[in-house]
Amino acid sequence: MNALRTMADDFRARVPPWGGKALAAALIVFAILLPFSINQAGTLMNNCVLSMAFIVMGLGLNTVVGFAGLLDLGYVAFFALGAYTAGWFSSGFYADANVHVGVSKYLNALPGVHLNWLIVVVIAAIICAIAGILIGLPTLRLRGDYIAIVTLAFGEIVRVFAINGDAIHLFGKNYPLTAGRQGITPVDQLDLPFLEPFNQLNLRPWYWTALVLMLIVLLMNIRIRDSRLGRAWIAIREDEVAAASMGVPLVKTKLQSYATGAAFGGMSGAFLAAYLNTVNADQFQFGFSIYILAIIILGGLGSIWGVVAGAIALTFINYYFIPEVFNDLPSKFGLNFNLVDINYLIYGFLLLMMMVLRPEGLIPERRRKLELTEGIGVEDSQLGTQGL
Amino acid sequence: MEANTGTSPDAPALARNTADRVRGFLNSYGLILVLLVLPVVYGIQDLKNDGNLAHLAQNLFAGLSNGTIIALIAIGYTLVYGIIELINFAHGDVFMIGSFTASQFWSGALGIGLATSTFGIAGGILASLIVAMLVCGVLNVLIEKVAYKPLRNAPKLAPLITAVGMSFILQNVGLLWIGGSPASVDDLIHAQQEVTTILGVHVQRADLLAFAVTIPLVIAMITFITTTRLGKAMRATAQDPEAARLMGINVDTTISATFFIGGLMAGAAGLVYALYETTIWYFQGFQGGLLAFTAAVMGGIGNLRGAVIGGLIIGCIQQISDNRIDPAWTPAVVFLYLILIMVFRPQGLFGEETREAG
């Protein structure tokens, strides 16, 4: 293991300083050209689109957990809110209303609220940012592990509302809050300016849209991380008291982190709602929060490129390797279940192993790595002397 | 607070003083007021409709007996938090494994069914109780060794994440064991059968079982922790692990013992749950664990008596919500309470007994 690490360090030292940027540029060009070489409606294409949506989610959670060090176990709430925003404002769900803004002729003829997706995604980001602040407020005075539980509780409350929301009518009889387990479907397909309306038969436009969304969020993430705000988050993560005494306003900075993370989650949620063509209460389970958490743990907490790698890896594990390649593996050993049944066992195991063996993740962020590995592997006799 | 428009120069100070007093009052009694909302509202409603409080009393009694299960699980959370300041996220799933072990043990290993004689059933339940408790105790110790011990000096985030991972692993073990949908358990004790009625409150056999298992266990455990040598070591480690080590206490053993006792309680809770609800499923640990954690926080985490009382209170809230509002909304009601506690009184009803609190 150590030899491997030395080799990696050695390799890093030999790469010229512009190497990173060149690699990023090459990867982006590759990502843009990739759809031409694969089936336009195949599984691989679908997984690529999902990967990018989950990268956006992961980057959002990473701003909260990775940068600011606030463990959010209810991230699914923002997926739900983003998706419901798409459901409310771009589907035939509220058939009594007739609102059409910036949509094609075909959608113009349909009843319901139909806003252009570009408007929807902005609304989703705003709604989620507000929700993120609301969820963040009660956690401000709390210590780390209580934050995890309160955010989890919020996630579950949102799910309960999603399931039972078909009985809540805030604005009249024909305007239920959600469609419960039946789901709001269909959701308007994307309809961007200068382009033909999207459909499920050709996933290429979806892919490029997701890619653009991801690149925007990625760029924002890098810029925010290196800004005053990002440095303040990292300072809070490393030592809250020290950060406060250096003049970092804790309340404002923490709330900004919740709002930013939530807004990214909402954008991705609005995309996924249109892409998956349904907004269904059963999509918003606690397991989803853990799935996104596993993405950033696998990639490396606080590491932007780690999130990218982690999201791609886990999406392919979850949507390709588990259901299609290794699904019947247990039966080959005479066990009577499919691998799909226990995918969360795999994530659980992954979280456990990563945290014990390589807490800094696959592509570690330098500073985070120092924090996470410090104190591990101390002699047993020293245990407990560092504040247990 | 800032809504002061008085002209006198003393007015802002006065307003601030009042605001402080209101805040002080909320801090001391806010949680109790919040807790009283549900019973008082429905009590008034009962008095208006029926002229007596029998319905509410029935809810509260069922809540208390239901709450014993939550209290048993909450003890495990509070003990572990008290000693290593970690939310043992997997604890709820240990409770689920307890339910599975107990029901599988009496139906599989002992072959006890509805046809078995009363004496046989009683003996079988007792044997299953011991087995379930031991299995969960050992399981909890193993979890600590695998998932938490290597990370004892890592940032707090790390063991919390392994705890979530462990919880998912156990849940899937349960899923593979019994299957994805709730499985019914033989109603060995005829749980719904009524024993007696006191003041309009119906006492069922399940209630008696819950109290019969929980009360002796809790008394035994509190006695153990307050009187024995190991119990004293546990309290010392909870206060200051470093000083405890200097005094010659083996901190690792003490931590293992704490996990073991927490597991024992979870195992007992699992057995009572299986007999009480007569259905078990792999997801019961998630819900039960969160309820129990809420209970532990409500009582003041680290505080044993607080955990027990918190469990009973959460049981009542859950019961009232199930019965009067809608079972579908119960999780939201309980979580709303959790958030309110966190906002108004994060130290809980009886104050915490942890290092961070002091």
C-alpha cells in the first residue's frame, strides 16, 4: 500500500503544473464527444445521464458535508423539493390552471401549468435554497451528530408529506400538494430554446443538457471553494471555535452552505423529474440520502474531482453492474437472492470500509486527508488520550 | 424582541428584560408545554364529546406500554452516547435483529407454536428472551470492534458514517433473513386479549408482557450501573476517559461492556416488539431506532432515567398520534417533536450527563 502511495506521489511530482488543467480539458472534450460513439437510447447512455445528475447532487451535498463539515443525512429532501417543483410547474398535474410560459406549441395546447424548464430549474434552486436555510436554522446551535439526526428528521418529514400530500389541498380542491405514491406523471420533457423538444428515444440532448448543468455547477463549486466563502467553510469544518474567533460569522456562513448545497440538489432534482418523467413519493427514501453520501465518501469528502469519480462509479455500480452484470452472482453460489435486493448492503459496506481503510476517499483533497488520517493508527496505549 | 416602539428611554431595557424572561421561561418550561399540547387538546375534546377522559387514559396507557419498548432501545443509545459520544446509528437495527432472533428461536429451534401448552410457551419465551439478549449484546460488541474502535481518534464525522453503513448492513441482513415484506409472528401470548378494565382503561396481555419484561430489566440495569465495580468504571469513563485510564480502568473493556448492556436491552425490546405487534420486518429498526433516539435526546442524552422517561413519553405521543391523527402522519409528528426539542431544549428534560454538556 505504501509503495503504491509513493509511486503515486512520484508520478504527481513529474506531471507539469498545467497537467491538471490539460487533463480536465481533455476529459471535457471526451465527455462532449462520447454520445456519438454509443447507442442514443441504450443503457450506457442512460447511465451516463444519471451519472451527471448525481454528480450535481453529490457536489451539492459536498458543499455541506465536505466543505462545511455539517453531516446532512436528509439531502433527499432537496431532491424531493426540486422534483416537485418540476411536477408543480411543468406538468398537467394542476389541470384546472392554464399557465404557459415559453413552451412549444404542443405543450401550449395542454391544460396544466407549463413553464419552460429553464424557469423551473431556477425556481427549484430558489425553493431549495430557502428550504435549506429553514432546515439549517434549528441546527445552528447543535453539535455535529445532532445535526445529522435533525436533517434526517427533516428528510423523513418531507417524505411523509410527499406520501400523504395527495390529501392536502392548500389552494382549493383540485390543487393537491403531491400525487402521493401514484406520482405526478408525465412531467414535461425539456424544451430548450433553439432546440427540438426532447424525447426519451434520443437521450443525446438530455446528455448534453446534463453535461452543461454539471459543468456549470462544477465550475461554481471550484470558484466558491477557493473564494472567501469556501475558505470560511473549510475553517469552520476544521475548528469552529478558531474560525469564529478569526472573525468568520458562523450563522451566516453555515446557512450559506446549506442554501448552496440545497440549491444544487434542487437543480438536479428538477432535471431528474423531467428525465425520469415522474415525481413519485417512493423515490424520496432515506436510502437516497445515503446513496449520495456514499458517492462523496467514495470519492473523497471535500474533493470536487472525487465527487465526479464517485458519482460515476456508484451510478454504474448501482444501475449497471449490480442489476445487469453480477445480479445472479449469489445464485451461482447456491444462494437464493439477487444482488439487486441487497444493493444497500453494498453501500453500507462501502461506507464502512472506506471510513476505516481510506477515509480520505479515492481522490483525496489534501487538507481533508490530513484531518481525517490524523490520529488514526495511534498506538493502543494512546487511545482515549485525545478526547476519545 | 425588537418590536419596541416606546418613547421612554427605559423602555428598550425593559423590553429586553421581558424578552430575556420569556426566553428563560421557554428554556425551562418550553419543552414541557410543547409536550402537553397533544394530551390537553384531546383531553378537552374528550370532555366535550364523552364527558370523561377514558379515551385519553386508554391512549396514554397504551402509549406507556408501547413506550417501554422504545425506552429499552433508548437506554442503548444513551449509554453509548454517554461513554463515547457517538450516536450508534446501528442500534435500531440491532433491536430488529433481536426481534428476528427471538421469533426464529422459538418457532425454529424450540418448535413452539400456538398449540404448545401455556407452561411451554412461558418457558420458551423466557429462553428466547435470554438468547435474543445475548445475541444482540454480542452483536453490539462486535459492531463496536469493527466499526467504531478503529476510528476512536478520527473526527466525529467518521464513526457516524460507519454507523450509518453498519445500520444498512444489518438492515439487509434482516432483509435476506425474513424477506422484504413484514412477516407475521405466532400470537403466542394472545396479545389483544383483555385481562381487566380499570377505570375504563382496557389492559391487554401484551401490555402486561411489556411491563413484566421491562421493569425488572431496567431496575436490574440501573442497579448494576450504580452499584457494581464495572458500573462505576462505566460512569468514570463517561466522565473522563483519560482520568479513568490513569486510575487503572481498562477503557476498552468498559466500552465493550457498555455496548454489551445496550445490546441486551435492545434484544429484550426486540422480543417484546415481536410478541406485542405480532409482525416483524427488516425496516422496523429504522423507525424504532429513530423513535428511541428522540426519546434519549428528550430525556437528556447520557441520562439513563431520562431515556426511560423519554421512551414512555414518545410512546404516548406516538399512540395519541396513531389513534387520533393518522398513523400515516405519526413519523412526521414524532420528528416534529424531535426538531422542537432540538430547538428549545437540546439538553433534554433532565439535562445531559455527557462531557460536552458540562
